[in-house]
Amino acid sequence: MLEHGGRLRAAAQAYGIPLDRWIDLSTGISPWLYPIPDIPNHAWQRLPEPDDGLDAIAAQYYGNSNLLATAGSQPAIQLLPTLFEPCRVAIIGPTYNEHIAAWRLAGHDLHLVDTLNDALEIQPTVVVLCNPNNPTATHHQPGHLLAAAEQLNQRNAWLIVDEAYGDAYPELSITKLAGTVVAPRLITLRSLGKFFGLAGARVGFLFGDSILLNRLADKLGPWTINGPARFVAQKALADTPWQTHQIAHIRDAGLRLKQLITRTVAPVEPVKSTGLFSTFTTSDAEVIFEHLARHGILVRLFREASLIRIGIAADHEWKRLENVLQAWHTTT
């Protein structure tokens, strides 16, 4: 099983700190979740209905009706590789490990590369990347991605872009073009887990070619998203004022975190940010991780890359994070 952020209970046991005294900044999930509305009884009593309006509301929010609703991004990540005959696949990394695991498990010829140009040079059938990337926070400009999609399409090849962290910077998204005449072999993945803070609801969407979406729908079967989650997702995706406020809140907090990290633990190494998390490489990565953990703050350590990823803190948690990082700075 691959390791993910959010293993708070394990950390509490390992460091002997009660669960309720931790700040969990390991997941990149917004600390400000969409306010859960009262859920009507019928959402619990009836089987989920695919014509309940969720697809239409999602199409309006994302700007594309070529979609398939899924239980978060994970089912699509796991099953997409099974829709392709064994082929050469380039994945731009380091990145979300579930992509790598899924394509490898499906028997594809997997190549991990550093850049989009490197990916295109090996003439793959499929290119997979995250934008912004997790965990490096690398951003790809839409123009570059669409040019790559066009180049790949000329060879009947595909570009898959995971935009799980894309909502805070909608100007970077290319979801609206997935599966259209402009980019017929572009596939994108979106999720309500990060930006909306609704990771537990397990709601996501896949955008792209209608034939491919239908094949995936057949594999998933009926009722992939439960009724209460569908109800909450509709409210969240339709609430434009809340989304506008959330974008500003996340961007402000992301800049504040980036500046704090630069000032305290990474004064030399450049700090990158997606808004929802900041990341940096340092030879002190493990020591900094331990320092934070001993003070009840859980972040994500990527040992092989000497990289630390820190999510934004809730407003009431900020001062504690600031004090702990400042303490590190003072002692080094």
C-alpha cells in the first residue's frame, strides 16, 4: 500500500501526543471546508440518481459537459490505465504515486521523466502529469499543455492532466477543452476534495473523449457516488460567491505560508506553492520534519527527494505554526 498524508493517528501514537493536540498539515486539503447544508432524507433513503442535476452543475462550474462523475479522482486513476492496450507511458515526476502505481500495475512500459519536453521526446502513447504538481508544486502554463496535447494528438497519443489542486488558480486549468475538437485526446481529472475541503465526500470528475468515458462508466458500474455526497457537491459547485472567497482566502494563506517558510526554514532553497501547500527541498528535511512532529504539527516528508510539503494552516492554527518554525530558525 502506498503512503499518503493524513495518517494522524499513527503520528499521535509514534510521538506520544494526544490526537486532539495535533495540527495536520500533511494532506494539502483546505482547512476551510464548504459549509455542509442540511441533507434531505431522500438523499439517504433513495438510490443515487444520475439525472439529479449534478452533471449539469459540474459542467457549468468546470466549463465542460464531456464529463463522468466518480468517487473522487482515485477510481479514475486506477482504471484509466486498463482502458489502454500496453503502451509506452511517460509520467512527469516526482508526482502523486498512485498514477505511477496504476500504470505499472496495468502492464504498461512506464518512463518517469523530469519535464514535459522529456516526455514528448520519447514518443509515448500516453503522457501523465499533475498541474499544479503534487508534491513539487510545479506549474505548467495552459499554452504549453495545449501545444503538447496537439502534438500528441497528431500521433494518436493522449495527454492526461490531474488538476486536483487546480481550483485555486483556475487560469491554469485546461479542463474546459478536454475531449473537444481543440483537444480530442486530452483527459483531465478534477476533485472536490482539496479546494472545497470535502475529501471525505469522495466526489470527482473525469473529462475527455465520450467513448473513453463510457468505457470507464461500464467498469465503475452504477451508484459510484452516494446520495448525500451528490447533494452536497451540487450545492458546493453552484455556490459562486463562496468559491470566489475561497480562492482569495487560499491564495492569501498560501503566500503567507510561502513567506514564512522562506524566512525560517528555507532561506536559500526556493519555495514553491500551489496555494493549498508549499514545498521545498533541503538537506535538513528529516530534521525539520521531526522538529515539527515533536511539537504536534504533521507535515509530509518525501525522503528520497529531501522534500517537505506543508499545507496551509487554519486561521486559529497559524500562530502555533509560526512559533514552531521560528523556534527552528532561532536554534540553527
